[in-house]
Amino acid sequence: MIKTLKNIFAIAMVSIVSIPMQGQDMLARQAPIDRKMKAVDSVALNRLIQIEQMGSPAADLYQDWENQYAHRETTLPDTFRIDLRDFHMPTDSRVLTSNFGARWGRQHKGLDIKVYIGDTIRAAFSGKVRVVRYERGGYGNFVVIRHYNGLETIYGHMSRHLVIPDQEVRAGEPIGLGGNTGRSTGSHLHFETRLCGVALNPALMFDFRNQDVTGDYYLFRRSTYSRESAQANRLRGVGGTAVRDDDDQLYTASSKSQRARSNTRFHKVRRGESLYSIARMRNTTVDAICKLNHIGKNMKLRPGQILKYN
């Protein structure tokens, strides 16, 4: 009898001890499922956030979304950190022709970068196209993109749009072609960076000569912005007052000596001209012009197009 009781007690103890072990086994088997569910939840959550951002990028800074106006100024925050890491230079040109700031008795709200008609212009950051319009007395063909980092970028004087309003774009995606439309005295890209509709100096964030941004972040501070903008012009902009040469190209007075040392010359195509007539006029060959401009001999020239000839 005692032996039987001992056996029953032993069986009971084994059963009691095995219960938590079975529970642990069940938890162990459940853990990978929980991790998968968390991963699925994270992917779904990130996708929802992405969809919301795409619907209205930087919604915490901007109260509306409309496709008519390039900019409407609202109150700037005292400080704001702008993430510059997801970037692509809007053009591979390293030549600046005009600074941000006072110019010809008025405020120039962006940087002018030398591009040629037909050069690819790209989105500086990922975001959503807000405005695609033509403005005869100003930007010409221009595009406005609102980005997730809070900025809006404006690309002016293009010859052609490659995007439409409300289109989602990624950094580096083509959005237009270089041109000379609107209020422009030579083919170039007018590039603006705006925060809450207020134009900020692009030289604070973009270094076109080195084809890079100035850092991972730019910390905007209202109290020091003016001094920092002036310093950015000295470091990464163009000094002097803009002047015009015979071919309607913009240069600066302080860069005259550099221009004199340069062997590169430009020709602005006039109506009726061909590669052969330009080659004769400039005392060069059609092959040389094609090589300098990466074009074919049968390319149809457009009035206003800028060609290198030396």
C-alpha cells in the first residue's frame, strides 16, 4: 500500500513539474510567431505613415495643399532642423552665375546655376510635386516640390516639365529640362529652397562646386540666419555684381579674370542658324562643336540654345 502511494505521489510530482515545462515549450514555439507579427505590424505601420506623408508632406508645417501658387509665406519657427541626408544635386553643373540676396535693386530669392537647354534637372529630395506651371514674367516653366524634411524647392526657367501636379518623386528623379523661359537672360536653372514659404539661401545647404550638401543637417535659427547666409555666399556663392557679355551669358565682375583665362566660349543659337554656319562663324568645325556639346550632327538646333564652340 505504501509502495503504491509512493508511486502515485511520484507520478503526480512528475505531472506537476511538467506543466510549466510544457508552458515554456508553448511560449518558445510562439516567440517566432510573435516576432513575425511584430515585423508585419511594423511594415504596415511604416506603410501607413508613408501613405500619410505622401498625401501631405510636412503637414505639421503647412496648413494647406494647393497647386496654383509657388509660395505663400507663413510664420517661420525660431529654430528648425532640416534633414539633408536624402539628397540629390538638382544638376551636375558646378557653375554659379548669381547669388541669393540683393540684385539689381530687388531680392533674388534663389541661386542661378549655369545649365544648357535640354540638360536634365532632378528632384533635390524625395517628396510630392505641388505646382507645375508656366509664368511668362517670372519663373517661366517651373516646378515646386514639397519634401518630407520641411523644405519646398523651386526649379525655374526650364524648357520642359517632366512631372505633373500631385506626382510622388524620389530624390534624383528627372523633373524637367534646362531652359531659358520666362524672365531670363540666358539658359540657367533658378533654384530656390523655401521653409514655410520663406526663401532661404540654398548656399546654406547646397555646395554646387563640390556637388554635395553642406552637412547631414542644417539647423535654421532665425536669430543668426542673416549672418550665416552672408557667410554662405562668401564661401559657396559668387562675389561681385552680375554683368552680361556679348553672348548674353551672366558672369560676375570679380570673375572677369577667371573668364579671361578660360578657353571655353559659348554661342547662342539664332533663328535659321545651323551647326555648319556656326562652325564657319566661330572658325571651328562641326565635329568639334558636336564633341564639346555631346550632340549629333543631325541634331535640330533651337533659337536660344547655348553651344560651346571652343
